[in-house]
Amino acid sequence: MQNESILFPILLCLIIFLLVSILFRTRSDLSRFKKKYSLILDIEAERSKISSEIFSLKHQMETLQIDFNLRKKQLSADYTDAYALYEKLKKELSTVEETLEMTEFGVYKPYFDFGTSDQYKAKLEEIREKQKQLIKEKTAITCNREWSVEGSRAKGQKMINDQIKLMARGFNGECDAAVLKVRWNNMHNLEERIKRAYEVINKLESVHDIVITNEYLNLKLDELHLAHEYQEKLYQEKEEQRRIVEQMREEEKVRVEIEKAQKEAEDEELRYQRALERATAELDKTKGKELDALKNKITLLQEELKTAQERKERAMARAEMTKAGHVYILSNIGSFGENVYKIGMTRRLEPLDRVKELSDASVPFTFDVHAMIYSENAPALENELQKAFDQKRVNMVNDRKEFFKVALDEIENIAKVNNSSIEFTKIAEAREYRETLALVAQASIPKAVSVETKKEIVVGIPSALT
């Protein structure tokens, strides 16, 4: 028992010693390990630190991205609202200043279809009478509520009447100004302007429940449309009168030409008739070779007399044929460009005189003739050709402008349907235009100075300067 009590402390000491030895060795090994792998441990610590920073930066970037997306979305919404407001203000400003382009609204389509300006004028007066009637009946501007001022309905009614008068004066003034300003290129603008005035004035008086009625607005719009179409009809009638005057002048020139041709043919016939009578009278007195010469002269005079009589008959027949004339196909490359042709007609005895008139000071270059087609019904032929190319007019508004953007072959095909013998000149000479181009090209080339010219220039300069 005593031995066991001695052994236990000894064993305990040995165990403690072993544990201390192991601990010391472990710490020594750990120290050597740390010393051996210190660089790796430092890198690992740095990596851990960097990973932590990357994670932090990534979180910050995500937060910034969220903020950026929210801001972008807000800016986009603000831009959309601002752009819509800009477009609205731009349209309102343009309506006031009347600067909107006609093409933005398209071509005006008439609301009325009267044949004369007098009918438009009568309808305009009728519309204005209807407006006065609505004002008189107090149905142009109405109030849908009864008002009292200081407990008095009479004062309330007076207030409403005064407001109605102010509204009528403002709206009528805006409409009257539009009617006075209406032109071919601002019709839609002024229409929008009246509608805008109607909306604004009604909105301002909505607190009193006073409104301009739709019926009164429509009458004002009808007045604007009628005023515009009345002006257009006056313009068309003026153009038609101008066309008639021009036609009368042309017919007068034709009449003068025909009368002149008849007079010349009659004078020529009389001259040959008298010469023939004199030669016939001398026939009995002449003998020998002179007789043969006189007979030949008589034969020649008879032929010339016959020609003169035929010319006279043609002139008389031409005077009786009111539709006979020439249909011409002309071009003017220098003035209008390629593939633009004028299709017109003239009843002149000398149709080229009409071409010379067209080539006056109104165009920079003379016209070239591609075809001059005689027809006993020239107006019908002209109308047939023009109708065939109606959709290819250079001026789609004024039919009196007889220029067409079309290939010459197409015109030839239509013209030859009834007369295959018509001759067309395909190439335009355009002499003045082409000579002008050559002069312009020549002027743009720098002039070379010859050696002799250089010598002359040097000789003429004082020696002190050379």
C-alpha cells in the first residue's frame, strides 16, 4: 500500500514531464513552421483582407447600381414628361405665331362645294346671321347655374351677363382676327387657334359654370372655312378670267394672221391675174421666138395663179375651221431640267411664232421643238395628251401650267395612236444652254502662262526688281 502511494506521485511527475516536453517540442515545431511558412501565411492574410475589401466594394457597387437605375428611370420619366410639355408648348406657340408648315396638317379639303364666289358670299352672310341669332337668343354662351350676389339673384344675373359679354368679346375677337388673316397656307393653324381659344376661355370660366356652346364654335369654324374657300374661289375665277383673256388675245392674233394671209393671197391672185391678162393680150401681136417665150410665160403665170388661188382657198377654209391648229411638244432643259415637257396648242398659221413667244424674257433659254402636230381638232388632241399624263404634272394645282414630268417616248406612244406618221425629234438641241455650260467650264480652268509670256513679263520689269 505504501509502495503504491510512492509510485503514484512518481508517475504523475513523469506524465507532467512528458506533457511539458511535448508542449515545448510542439511550440518549437510551431515556431519553426511559422518561420518556414511565414510568407504563405502573410499572403493568405492579405488575400483574406483583399477578399473582404472586394466584398465591401461589390456591395457598394450594387448599391450604386441600384441608385443609378432608380435615377435613370426617374430621369427618363422626367424627360418624357418634359418632351411632351415641349411639344405641347411648341404647337401652341406655332399656332399663335402661325409658323407651322402646311405639310404637317396635309392638304386642305373643302367643307363646301359651291360653283361661284357669289354662292360662297351668300352662305357666309347666312352663317353670320345664325351667329347673331344665337347671341340674341342667349344660346351662344350659356350658364348652367343660378348665382346670387349679396343675397340678390338680380345682382348675380348681372354678374353672369357681364362675364358672358367678356367671353363673347374675347372669343369673337379671336375668331374675327383668324377670318381676316386666313390664307391658303395658314388655314389649319387658324382652325387650331380658334379651338384653342374656345378651350382656354371655357376653362377660365368653368368656376362660374359658363360655357361657349359647341353650336356657336361650329358656326365660327364654318365662317373660317367659308372665308378661306371664298378667297380660293375668287382666285380661281380670276385665273379663269385671265385664261379667257389670254385665249381671246390668241384668237385675235389668229384672226389677224388669217386675214393677213387672205389679203396676201387675194393680192397675189390679182397680180398674177393681171399679168396673165397682159400676156394674153400681147399674144396676137407676137411672132417667132418671142411667141414661144410668151407662151411659156403664160403657162408659168397660169400655174402661179392656180397656186395663189389654192393658197387663198386654204386661208378661207382655215378661217372657217375654228378648231384646226397645231399641238406642240416642247422642252427647255436649261430652264426646267431633263424629262420636263410642255404640251400645248396654237391655231397660228405659223406655229413657230408661238414657240418664239414662249421663249421670251420669262425663261433664260429658248424652247426646243420635239413635235409640231397638225390636227383639225387641236383642242381635243391637246386635251387627250394632257389627260394621259395628268398625274405627272409639274404643277398639280394649276392646270393652265402645261408642263409634265414624263419620258418623251410615252408622249410619242400616245400621240401616234391616231397618227402613226408623226415625227418626233428625240434629242433636244438646247444650243444656248450647252454653250453656256461650255463657257462656264472653260472659265473654271486656270489659264496656263506660256514661256514667251513669262519672258515678256520679265523684260518689262526693272532690273533692280529682277
